[in-house]
Amino acid sequence: MGIIARRLHLLPVINMEKTRQAVSVLAVCASILLAGMVIAYKPGMVAGSEFRFPTGVPPALGATGFTTGATTDAGTALKTLSISGTGVVYVKADKATVYLGVYTEDRLASRAIEDNAAAMTAVIDALKQLGFTDEDMQTTSYGVTPNYNWDIREVVGYQVTNILQVKITDLTKVGPAIDAAASAGANRVDSISFGISDQTAAAMKLQAYTAAISDAKAKSDVITSGLGIKIAGVQSVTESSYYPMMEYRSYDVASSSGKATTPVLQGNLSVSVTLSIVYLIEPA
């Protein structure tokens, strides 16, 4: 009986403890919910904006999502006009690059290599007599390949190719350089290309920018006057530039007899700049 009485006496104590725990849990949940509402709240939220409870607070806790209305000022939307302008400046080339070389062939690889080396040495010496230095010349490719006869299924000889790059800043020497190299033993001229120096390109690019801006402005004046709008500012500008290179390939060295200078006409090169401008516009 004493044990039963003690157990009956403890029941109210246990029930009160469970009640305290339940109250504590509810208090914690209410605190989380309140904190989430404070975090999610943003001053200035008016009708039309959407109120969202923070992630991690499920609707099961009693929170109910709702939306309210908001007003927007449509007049603040930016109105733009996109126009591209192009400026092109023509200029004479002031530098050239010539790729020339020696091709030899022999039954023995060693002999083909020796013949090629002797001919290329003579070519370099001839170019140096015209005033070219080691800094003006550079070997760009060298190769030894077997000459295979598929009919008898064996190697019948070897081919050696040595290509030299020659940079020329005095364009009056382009023709004489080709002639001198051909007379010394060069039997290949792969290409001749003309270009402009970095200093010339920089100066021409600035002129092309000015022309591109004028082109874009002329177009915008016509469009805005026709549509009854006016330019209020510039939102963005992007640009691209282009430097062309003129090339002459597969030059026939057999046509150079050495009795006359090979004529080489470089023609005009151009520096082109394109500007893409996004203007801000408003009623005139």
C-alpha cells in the first residue's frame, strides 16, 4: 500500500513536468517564428509586394503566407537607342615580311642536308650584303623527309626544306631581297605580307575612333529628329578594331633573272574601328 500511495503521489509531479516541457517547446517555436518574421520584414513593403516567411519555418507551425499589393512608377523605365558607327582610315604599309627558303633533294640524306646548308648560307650572306642583320632573319621551319617510291616500295631519296623569315622595314628592299636570295640559291618564296608598325597602328586607330564617333552621331541625328526624340545620355559603348594584312603567296622565283629588280607593290592598308553605342533617349 505504501508503494502505491507513493506512486499516486508522484503522478501530479510528472504531469506538471510534462506541462512545463510542452510550454518550453511552444515558447521556442514562437521565438523562432517571431525572429523569422523580423528578418523577413523589409521597411517600405506596401500593398502588392509579396511577404515570405524565411526558409526553415514550415506552415505547420501556424505561419500563413500572404501577399500585398505594390505600386511601380512605369516612368522610371530606361528607353534606349542602339547605334553602331564605323571609321576606316587608309594608310600605306611601312613593313613587310618575306618567307623564303631552299629546297634540296638527293638520294643520300647527308648530301641533301649538306647541299641545303651550303645554299642557305649563301642566301643569308647575300641578304646581309643588302644590310639585313641576324635580328632581321629567323628560321621558321626545317625538315628532312624521305622520298618514298610506292611502285618499288622503298625510299629512293630525301628532301630537305629550310624556310627563312625576313623582316623588312625599308620597303624598297623587298624586290632586291627576293632577287638576291634567288641568285644565291633560294628556290622557294612562300609568301610576302605587308603590315604597319605598332606606332602607325596606334595613330591610325585614334583617327578611326574619331571617324566612328562621327558616323554614329550622324545616324543618331537622323533617327532622333525623325522620331521626335532626343539623346539624354550614353548608357554603354563597346568597340572592335581590325588591322588587315595583305599577302602575296606562291611567288615564282624562276621569274627572277637577276637582271631587273622584282617589282612588288604593297598598296594601301586600312585600320577599321566599329563602335556600338547605346544612347539614353527621352521625348523631345
